[in-house]
Amino acid sequence: MSALLSAPLQIGDVIADCSLPDGSRLSQLRGRPVILAFAPEAWNPAHTYQSELFAQILKDFDEGATFIEACTDDWHNFDTESDLAARFGVSGKRALFLIDEVGILRWKIEVGSNEIISLGEVITALETLKAKPQNAGGISRRAFLSASLAAAAVLSLPLSSAQADPQMLKPAVAREQTAPPAPYETAGTIPVTLRVNGQPRKLQLEPRVALLDALREYLHLMGTKKGCDHGQCGACTVHVNGERQLSCLTLAVMNQGKEITTIEGLASGENLHPVQAAFIKNDAFQCGYCTPGQIMSAVALIKEGRARTDAEIREAMSGNLCRCAAYPNIIAAIKEVQGGVRAV
Ligand code: FES
Ligand code: FES
């Protein structure tokens, strides 16, 4: 087992070589940035869905940063991962470290096991790095942003929605293109064009604005709901290029050139989408807050064609939580559409 660090790591410290969870050594990754994320392990119904999201975000890398996850739970005391957590001084905590291509710590954040490293917190921290040269730390801002966005998703996985403190996340602010005038337009906004429900929409946004906030706060498409803002509840589900996407965990700028569909874009004029109609027919909601996300997920699930049994549907919909527990009716609605309408 490696020796523990004698003092907390500081920005600018050279990180000594160490074993990684996959059995490789940190020194073998020199020449490319490494993002090291620590989180306690726990079961969460949204885990599968968010892992898929995490993989999807990582695909956006334009420079090969290496992302490494490590568990910090007590029962991993004697394996490489907990040893690594101890070396970094984050046993039992959530933490994120960015190590540049020559092994220097460029940025870090750590919180207790019951606290949240929120997406907004990470992105705000990243904004402060924007002033550095484009390739500071050997990683482009875009790659770093993508990786840390993914990391934020991973770091929030084990929390239950009951633990999430909405006050910890301050909604990112979308800036309108035409009003208000300066100084808002000069506060680091950039032109962003999104294609939403078949229409091009031009916005002027800060790069840190999540797709969810762009949809709700600027485009006023309020059907997409903000539940947890942490990728845990599924209320913000939209379709991006036909696939499910948690809009709170992706930046608006990352979705330029993609087809975005919200709940407002599902119906054809006065004709509801078959899944919308089935939800109504089967009373698949009570308060309705989770319903847009449930429906967007259900439509994608049916298109995917891989969930046929109740158990498979439950698993495939496990990223969409319903506080009113309308689950049996939701499953009934999905099965009704699966059985009667294949062309959804
Ligand atoms: Fe809860 Fe996005 S997953 S708001
Ligand atoms: Fe109320 Fe799902 S219907 S949260």
C-alpha cells in the first residue's frame, strides 16, 4: 500500500506516481491530462441511465484526456481504489482532480460524502480557468469542460434525490440575444444556435448555461421540468438526435447542430403523440411534475425496442423518478403503446 500524503495536495503540486484502479500506473499516462474522480459507492436507481450519459459526454472529447473513477467507500479499504483515495486525502469524500500532462495538479474540488459537487459548481470553477492560455494544463477548455461535466454527473450518482439540496445549485443564467443590452452581453456570452422542435433558435448565452436552462429561461419551453438539476430525477429529459438526454447535465453549446425535441414538440398539431394519449388514458400521473420527462423517456424507450417486459420497462425507466409513485400506470401506458402502435 502506498504511503499517505503528509499534507493536503495543493494546486501546482507534482503528483507522485501511483497505482490506478485499472492496474496501470499514473506515470504511464504522462503526456495527456488525467481527470481523477472519487465518489462513495452506493446503489441509485438512476445509475444505469447516468452512466450512459457519462459515456456519451466523454465521446465529445477532442483531445484524449483520461478519465479515472475511484471508489472511496470503507469496504474498499484494502484495494487500489481506497489506497488511491487515501493518497489524495479524500477517503470517504467526493472529489475531482485535474492533473496535467506532466503530472502537475491544476485544479481540485472536494466535499464530504453527503455533500454534492454540483454541476454549476464545477462549471463556475472552470470559468475561472478560462483566463489561462487555451491549452493551460495540456487540455483544451472544451475537453476539460466536457470531462468535468461528465465527472460532475458521476460524482452525483450515489446521492438520493432526498439528499439533494436545491440551494446548492444556482441555476445558470441564460442571456437573451436582443435584450437586455450591455453589460449583460459583454459578460462572456457567445452566440449559440439550437435546433429545437424543428426550428433554429438563436441565443446569446454564457458557455456554462445548461441545455435545460436555455430551454426554460430563454426559449420559455417550460414543459421540460427542473427537478434535481443534478441528473438524478429525469424530470428534464429531452431528446437529442432522437435519444434520451438529461438536459440539466449537458451544456447548450454542446448541442449545437443537433436535433433537440422537447415535450412541446411531440404532438402533431391537435393530435397528441400516442404516448401522451396513453398516459392520459391510463392515469399515468398525479401531480404531473415528472410527466414530461417520463413521456420523453417512454417515447425513446419504445423506439429503442429493447424493453418489453414489466421488469425491463422498470429498468429502462429507472432514471425517471415519480414522487407520486404513478409507476404501475406509467408501465401500463407504455405497454399499451408498445402493443398497439409500433410506428412511434
Ligand atoms: Fe433532475 Fe435533470 S435529472 S432535473
Ligand atoms: Fe407527481 Fe410523478 S406524477 S411526481
